[in-house]
Amino acid sequence: MSKKTTKKRELSRQFSVSFPLSILEEIELICAAKFMTRTSWLVQAAQEKINADRIEKMNKLKDIGE
């Protein structure tokens, strides 16, 4: 019997977003190649951007403190 790995779902909220077609087409190609949904790709991309912004802010604070 195989054990399934399940992720605990966070509360979520829907909203509508408009993208330029060129960006949407690129997202579609990436998702198709990686067999992932647009939602999961967008969530992952948003999380990467949030993390990058956090690191950038921390580095700026370090530079100010030096």
C-alpha cells in the first residue's frame, strides 16, 4: 500500500486578473511543458517574487547599517 503525501491547504480567495496575451501564451507553454496548472505556476511565481523582494529589503537594511 503506498502512502500519499498531502499538502495542507491554506485558505484562499479568488480574484480576476488580466494579462497581456504574450505573457499568457508564455505561461501556457511553461505550464504545458511542466504539466502544472496556471494557478500553481502563478502562486509559485508570486512566492518567488515575495521572497526576492524580502531579500532585497534585508540587503538594503544591511547596507544602511554598515
